[in-house]
Amino acid sequence: MADKSFGVKELNLLNASGTPTITSPNTLNLNATTVAISTNTTVGNNITVTGNITANGNIVGDNSTNISGISSVTATTYYGSGANLTGISAGISTASSNIQATWDVVNNGASAYRFTGPGQDGAEDNPDVYLVRGQRYRFSVNASGHPFQLRVSNGGSAYTDGVTNNGATSGNVEINVQHDAPAQLYYQCTNHGSMVGNIYITGQHLANGANNRVLTATSAYGINAESNMTFDGDDLTISHSGLAVNVFESTDNHSRLRIQTGSSSFAQLEFADQDDADAGEIRYDHANDRMTFHVGNNDEKFRITSTGDANIIDGNLVVASGHGIDFSATSHASGKSSELLDDYEEGSWTPTGSWTTIVARYTKIGRMVFAGFSLRANASSGNVTIGGFPFTSDSNHAASGGIAWGLCEFNSSGGWLNGSIGDGETTATIRKNSASVLTFGSGQNNLNQNAFIRGTFIYHTA
């Protein structure tokens, strides 16, 4: 049958049961200005479009349908995560005006601002806000009567570097955080000082980075890794080429350095030099509740026990001139003038006069002098005196002292001898019981040639 053409204005399939089908052995062309399909359309194979597809509603896939080969898609809104989108050649815009984060800012009465946006849910009054250097941020303000201003300090002047529309009550306040921005700014209502909060600026530069170095701030936006201060997780080391001064300071309370160990261990403060890593130390022995001091080859020299006793393990107690041991904590007589034991000394001395010295030694405790002697007379005439005492006596009669005899070969039929050192003198005179001065010589009541005299003079110094 030959091909025939005919014109049809409208084709209606009436009272059709099942699924009416239009079948063509070849391509079925619909050539019209617009083909309008008012109901759902199911396509069992591919649709090839050489023009545009205009959708007044949504294009919805069934999770297995692919749309491919489209050179351009323009839409007001895209739905879905976009996780499986591929082949997109255009990147995210990097325009200098891009905003990295936006917060909606409202007032909570006249006492606080509240923020809704990254890190803020709008429930907190005057929250801390964190910004990063080199980023741009927007505060979308809706706070009638409460000008929102970025400031250099609480109650301070406005911060203007990189800020637009600062102090707005409605609209956008934006900040392009400069690389040299300070470490902290503030937001504050210019009408109500209590509506204030912190803005912390991060993104510091790290200089001199290396393993285990402790970080310190070098400026408002710089961080320095200190080569002289390291911490490896166990040990903190501070080194210095010159005079090292480490200060523990409190302006309103006590300063404290605590070394804490186990209940049976040593707590040690060690001292070292370049040649000796353990030259000395101060050690607290927790097991025995005592503190010890070690010097030299780290040998213990001094110890304080838990009962308060101070023990010198090796060495002497050296007291500076003019100082001593103070006994003022003890009771004293009403006439006391001093309770300071400030001197101890012992040694030999050289008696002067007509004597051959066998031995002469002294001991001085505070102001009290004990000057012992053993002498042989080597004169046959003259007064018996002993000079050259090691210390001058005090200038008062009570301090002149006297003699305790050990032996005196005095040629006498009876009586006794005494002796005294004059005030402010170093010479003693020996007298008989008649108070006359004893003389060298032979016969009765004289000290004979080669006679022995032994004793100890006891007196006060000045």
C-alpha cells in the first residue's frame, strides 16, 4: 500500500481498554512548535534532546537514572548533598569579596547580644567569637537601638581596620581580618556597656619551629619556638648562655615551687655544671622525713630531721664576725645584758716576766677567758708578776678575775697566795695573804729560784 498523508486536528482514544499503543517500525517524529504532555510520561529508553528542556516543576530521579552529556545546567536551587556529582569543571569562586562565615546577631533586651551561626546556637549571652586572620566575616545585625560596634578594648575606641558598616543596628557589619590584626578585639553596644563580648583572632605565625620547643608569643600575631626551653613530655629544660634569672612571682599571694614524688621517694633539687651533672643537691627523703644538703661530690654535709634537729655530717659551723648563737628564747635573769654567744677560741699564749714557760694555753668562750700556765721561776729578786695574757681584761673591777691554783712551791711557814689582773690589763700580780706583793728570793715568804707555779687565771674581756 502506498504511503498516504492526511491531516488530523485532534486524536482522541475513546473507551480504550488496556494500554493503547502507537507503533512505528522506524522513527516516530513529532514535528510541532510545542509538544504539550499534561500527564505523567514514562520513557523506556533514552531521550535525546538537541535543544533545551524547560521544567516548570522538579526533575526527580529514581536513584538509578542518569542524566549525561548536558553541557550546561542552569537552576535557581539544587537539592541533595551533591556527593555523587562528577565531571563538574567549574570550581568554587575565590573572589576577594567572599564571606567565610555569617552570624545573625540580635539583642537580648539591653543586657546582651546573641549570635546564631558557626559555633553559636543563639542561646548564649555575649559569647566568645573566634576569627582567623586572612578571612572575611559577616555579622548580620538586627538589633534596633543597640549599635553593634567592633572595638579595640572594652569601652575603647572603634576598630576600623578592614571593617565596614561598624556600629550598625540593622544590616551587615563585615570584617576582613588583617594579617597584622591584634590577638583580641571586642564587640560592644555603643549605648549599653554591658552588651560586650570577646573576639579572639587566631592564625599566628610560628618561627624557629623544632622538636620539643616551648612556644611563646612574640607579638599580637606571632609565635616563637624557644630554642632555650624544651619539653620532651618528661623533662623541662631551660638553658641560657649568660646570667639566667627565672622568676616565680605572685603580686597578691605566695609563690611556690612544688616538687612532688612518691611517699617513699626522694624529692631532689639538683645543681650541675658543664663538667658535673650532679655536683650537689637539696634532697627531701620522704621515707625518713628529713631534708639533706649535698655538696662537693654530692656528699651529704648537713641534715635536718623530722624532730627539728640540725646535724652537721661533715664540716664546721662557721659564724661571721659580730654574730653568734642567740639564746634569747630561753629564760634569763633580770640583769641580763646579752644572750648571744658570739665567740669561741682556744690556743697557746706566751707569759712574760721572770719565767721559764713549760706550757701556757687558753680557752675563750664568749667574753670569759681561761688562761692556764705552768711556769718555773728564773729570778732571785723582784716582784712576782705574770704578763702577756692573750686578751685585755675589761675596764671594771668585777671583770679583773682571779687565779685557780694547781701548784705553787711557795716557801712559807703559813698563809696563802692570790692573784688578780688589773682593770684593762694583760698582767697579773701575785700577792701573799697579807696583801703584799710576793717577791722572788730565798728564805721564808719568797718564791725561790726554780720553783714551780701552776694555775689558771679566769677573767672577762672587754
